[in-house]
Amino acid sequence: MYDIAIIGAGVSGAAIARRLSSYRLDVALIERRVDASFGVSKANSGIIHAGFHHAPSSLKARLEVAGNRAFDALQAELGFPFRRNGIIVAAFSWEEMKVVDGLYAQGLANGARGIEIVGRDRILALEPALSGDVAGGLFAPEGGIIEPYRFVFALVESAVANGVRFLTGWDVTEAIRQGDVWRITSGTGEALEARWVVNAAGLHADTVSAIFGAEHFSIVPRKGEEFILERGAAGPPSRVIFPVPARSSKGVLVIPTVEGTVMLGPTAEEGEDKEDTSTTPENLDRVFDLAIRMVPRISKRDIITAFSGLRPTLPGDDFYIDVSREAPAFVQVAGIQSPGLTASPAIAERVRDLLQEAGLVLVEKPDWHPGIAHMERTRDRAVSDLDRLVAKDPAYAHIVCRCEAVSEAEVVEAIRKGHTTLDGVKYYTRAGMGRCQGGFCTYRIMRLISRETGLPLEKISKHGPGSELVTGRIGEAEGRGAS
Amino acid sequence: MTVRSVDAVVVGGGSAGMAAALAMRQAGLTVAIVERDPFLGGILLQCIHSGFGLHEFGQDLTGPEYAERFIGPVLSSGIDILLDATVMEIRNEPPRGKVLTAFSRRLGIVRFSTRAIVLAMGCRERNRGNVAIAGTRPAGVFTAGLAQRLVNVEGCIPGRRAVIIGSGDIGLIMARRLTLIGCKVLAVVEIQPYPSGSVRNIVQCLNDFSIPLYLGHVVVRIEGKDRVEEVEVAPLDDGHPVSAKSFRIACDTVLLSVGLIPENELSRAAGVSIEAGTGGPWVDADLMTHVEGIFACGNVLHVHDLVDFVTEEARRCGERVVSYLGGERKQGMLTVAPGANVRYVVPNTFVPGRENVLFLRPLVVKNEARLEVRVDGQEIRSRRLAHVQPSEMIRLSLDKDAVSVGAKSTEYGSTPYGGAKSTGYGGAMEVSIR
């Protein structure tokens, strides 16, 4: 019997789980995929927004500003890659500068710190990679960049270290209220009981709400395609560059990622298919045209990969975070699209407050540890400083992924922490994220996963069952291990 | 940290690295090879098909057999071999010293102090992102070389029904290999109107197994949720896919054989300048890069079709390092540039008065072509070529009398590579195909 079951281990669910792990509560974090962050949160622009994009009347504006402020402390505790490199909105005409005036006023009203309107000279000094055609714009020094999956993994690790039970491959198919308790069943027939339920199911929050007999709403997936340019690509900016926003989205950005690549995107297209994460050739051209207008030196030649993600949107485009009025002991955390990653620490605080107001008794754990051991990475260290790390474990000197300089020790750490798929290892370590996109390291990682878990190679998958990398072994009976 | 000192360090223990190291060791230098893998041999070890060694040994060998011809001599030659080790940094400490840092699981950090470095890291495969194929990102998409590794070394069957994108040699070899392990190869799809791989491989790997080759077609989408389910193929018209004529092929595996890129990240970090035509370093006639004492050979310099030519080039590179360390000064040099219908010529300079071997790659498919070599506009050599195509590299050997020494007096103050590389001798050589 759990006090609380949180459905969905994306950034919202993970942040809520970690926040609640500081109280004397039995918490389960339930994820239908094989790893945390494998849904909406993995395909994300990785920006910590600065609080000027949304109207002061919206819930998301309040939570964005509050969330942004939490990241320094969180990084100190959890050690994920994050940097406040500043956000720039680049205006290319006086009409666009008028929109910037509005963003500035909005940011002030929201309580965004340090934002300023900048003229042409200052914006080019702040970001020399910008096109000389720029007229001016907005500068928000508190904006930043983050590795979203590493943030989610760190939140989950911290939650688990503080007693949260993390269940993967667990899809909620049925829920019955018996007295004061929810009895929840999975597709594979497993069951658990919880007094409270938090619905942080991302794209499937509408389905989960229906399963619990709570509010009817529908989540509309809004697809965003992104393109990644290799480390060392021509003309990368040092700050996140936004165009002046259109009505339905923040526009196509040029993002120097916290790990040294450049990301272009996202597009914004509403669809119906919650599994449609495909990319299109038309969007490639469109994104590049828009990006090159702002940062002329970027080149299609430097593309190493493309992906797309789905934003779980609700009509009105605001977050829906509230105690259900239809279902008992059920909290909705739905419509968490941009700036959900930025807002996640504040979303967690709000959910805690809602639970408390609804009568949940919160008693702090005296032995709660906010920190986790920070990951050691060969790439981050100066050569002269590596001897200490290598003395601790020689596997830090064994490079598995040459493009991103990821060592065997890091891959093994990922696997031992439960990231036993190729994508899980990739998101945890960056092995396979570089210019060769796994051409050289895939078999090495498969071998390491096999060595550490005992799984045969044909059982190792990209992102869970059905995505096994190879279908069999030469010389073995046909059908064994075949998909 | 372990510190070692040698005359020359070779980065990479594949076909290029071994041949260069042997040439240097045989001339009496102290040499080290740093190799990433636990074995010498490089990519040859996963190339279990035959066709290697026809030029070098007059024999038809498999990749591992070809590699063995060098591994034995390297192991018994007194070369310092560091396996399972990755070079992380090359620092130039002028005038002649260099420091190379490698990470090794067995030894930790190893630092070599050396006078010359030979870059022999080979190349990597272009991947899906490089050719921007739309669709989803399911399991079952492999570069051809990765699939070759999985089949030939790891003993895995990548899938049951495959489509191969690109008709590069590795893709063709893998079409046959997959067929032999019971996988159905449904199509090879090539964007160009002609094959990217050699004629021999088209015949022996596709035609002999009745595998359809779609020339002038592209895969516009890869579809599938968890595993590849199908690809959409469209013919090209005027360079654009014709979606009205597109068709779908149900498959669970996609292999990409869409080109190779010299792997020069380490070279760039060491200050070596890279040529757009080859993707490899600019090198002079001694195969030395713009950074004094750093040389390059094999697929890191330009992608070769045949390992035999890699060996030849690398051996020559080793010999030039020996001369360089022996204090031999280069004579004046001509700059070498690609002319009509030529994508690149390697190396980028020419020394009159000695034999020079040039490798070049055509831009065109042509029968009855003529190769022309001009110096300052004057034709000095020509050769008839029955057939040229971009997938077949041309080797051009010019004897020591091809360009007469002292014939030129024009001072070339500013080559595209800066005044520092002034040839002193003057003159420009251009190689064309007409």
C-alpha cells in the first residue's frame, strides 16, 4: 500500500516524486516505458526559459519563473549538465521590436530577473554569431540550457535514494476505488494500491484521467522537429537564440546545447497520432531557412541527426494542475508542454501544496538527502586531472564512444543504474550521440550491456521490447530470439 | 601516467598504420603504434570476404589474411604497440617536439614524446542524419560497416528482410553477406544514376544473387514504431523525388552505405588543415600536413577503394618520415590542383626530379576518357582511360623526368595555403579528365 502513486516518469512525475520523497510517505513512481524520460521529456529543446514568453495571467508563467530560480540549487545537489548562458530574442525590423517591447513588459510583470531590451550594437556584442541584419531584441541572462534526460534521471535517482519505488514497464489499464484506496492494475496483470494518485502521464494524461473516472479532456500532440549539428559545427552561437514569437509557438530556435552540439528547431504542428514522432524533408528545409536567417554561418553539412517530439497540449495552452473534482484523491498534472521542463521544480511544489491542502499530512524526513553522487566523466576532465579518476577505476581510460569521449566506466555506471537499453545508455552517457551516431560504439555498448546484465545480444533493445537491435544469432535455430 | 619517448608515433594500427610503422622501423627508427581496438588490423578484421591483395601480393586474400601479412612482421619488429588505447590529444611543441597523449585501460594515461606523428585513423561511415532521411527512428537501421561487424565478428543476424540504401562497396558486400546468412535483401537503392561501388562488386554481390538495384532512386522515409516496418522509395526526376511514382517496401532492416568520411577530429585539434575535396588533411608530396612533423596516410587522408593502395601510400609515408627525420630538406615543389572533371588529387604538391605517385578521383562517368597533366598550362603527360567513374580511384605515377627540374622560375608567393608554403620552385600542376 502506497500513500501516493505518481503515473508517468517524465520530468513532471520525476520532480514530484523527488519532492515528495522528502516526507514520510510511501511513494510509487509508475512508468509504462522501460526507462524514465522516454516519452515527452526525451525529445525536448533542453532550455531553461526565462519567464517572458507567457502572459502573467497564466499558471505556466508563474511556475516558469519560480522553476527557473530553482535550478542552481538543483544542479548543486544533482549534478546534471546545466548552464545559464542567456536567452536572446532577435528582432529584424521595427515591427518585431514592438513585439519585443511587449515581451519585455510581460517578463517584468512575471517577475523575470535581469531582462533587458537591447539595440543592434549590444545584441551583436552579446551574440556575435547573429546576422548583421538584426535590429535589436531582448536579452534574458537567467535563461539557460540543460540535458533534459539527465535532469530526469537525476531526479528519479534522488527520489529512489530517498525511498521512492520506481516501477518501469508498468502501464496503467484499470483503476478501482475501494473505500479510501485506489487499486490500480497494469496491462500485465500486476496490481498496486495507493491512497492518492497523481496523473503526470504526459501525452496519455487524458486516457489515465478517464481510467480513474476523472475529468474528460483530450491531449492534442503538437509535434516539434529538431535537427542536431555536430560538435565543432560552423558558426555556433553561445546563447539560445529565439525569433520574435508567432502566436502558436515560440518559433524555430538556434540552441547551443549544454554538451557542445547545436540544435535547430522545433517546428510546431498539431496532429492526432500520439506515437507519430516522424520527421519530414520539408521541415528540414524550413527549419534551416529560419535558422540561417538568424545565424547565417550554420550549415546543413553539419547535421548529424534529426528527431521529433510531441508536446502534450490542452485547449487554452495552459498547464492543468489541480485536484480532481470528479475523482477522489486524484491530482491532475496535464498539458505540461513548454515551459514544462523549466517549471518542473515549481510544478512539484504546487502538487505538494495541493496534496497538503486536500488533507495529506506531510511530515519531513529528518534523514532526507537532497544530493546524489555526481557522475564522473572522462570528457569533462583535463588530461592532467584524469590520473586520479583512472586510479579509482581503469575503465575511465577505456574510451567506448570516440566521438563523445565516453569511457567504459560511464557506460557501466549507466547500466548498473538500470539504463539497460541502447537509448538509456545514450541518454545517460551521450555514447552514440556524436557525429558517427553509434556507428563505432553500438556493438561495444551491446557487449557491455550483455556483460553487465547477462542478457544475450539478441535481447538487447534500442528502447524496450519490440526494438531489439538484432533478430538472432548465426548458427542458432531459426526463430530463437527473432522478433 | 606512463611516459615514453620514440622517434615516431603512428595513430591507428590498421592497414595504413602498420605499413607506415614497418617502413619506419625497417629504416631503424624507434616507432610506436597506438590502436583503439584490442587487436591490430583495423577494419580489415571484419572484412572476411576476399578481393584484397591483388596488387600488393598478386593474390586474392580475405581481409584478415591481408592483415596477417602485416601483423606478424609488426609484432616481431620491435615496434612499441599500445592496444586498446585511444589517442586523446596531440600537442605540437615547436620546433620539432610533439607530445601525444593516449588513454589505455591497462596503463592509464600514456604520454609519448616524439619527433614525428603519422595520422592513420581511417574513416567513418556517413549515417542517416548526414543524408537526412525522414521518418521515424526505430531499431533496425544500421550503417553497413556496423552491420558487417555485428554479423562477422559478433555473430548476430541484424534482421530478416533488408533494404540497403546506397551502393557503396560495403553495402554491396553486405547485400551478399546478409543473403548468405539467410536474410532476404529486397533492394539496393542508389541516388545516382550509376553505382557507387565497383563494377566487380555489382556483379559478384548483386547480380549473382539476383538482388535488385534501383539506380536514380531515393529512400524518402523510414517507417516503424519500435522496429523498422517499411521504407518508401521514390525515383528521382531532375534531382527531386517523384512522390507520385513512389512505392513501399516492407522490411525490418535498413543498411546505409552512403559514403565514408576521413576521421580527422584529432587532426583538426592538432592544427592540421583539412581539404574540402577529400575531407582529409592537406599534404605535401612527402605526405606531411601543414603542421611540421605530422604526416597522414590511408583513409584518414582520402578514402581509398583498395587496401593495396592504402598500403602503398602508407609505406611511402613511412619512408618520407625517415627522410624528414634524417634531416632531408624538400626541394622546391609544384602545387597540384584538380582540373576539369576531377574531384581531388592527393598529394597537394609535387617534387620534380623524383618519382611521384598521385591518386585522383573523377567527378564523371565516361568512356574513352583522356587524363591530362599540365604544368603552368602546358601538357606534360596524358593517358587514355577506357572508362572512368567516381567510385574508381585513379593511380597516376609520374617518373622522375616527368617535369624537368629548373624549367620554371615563376615565384609563387601566395598559394591558397598561405605564403609560408611557397614552393620556392614555382609552378602549378593541374590534372584533368576530358
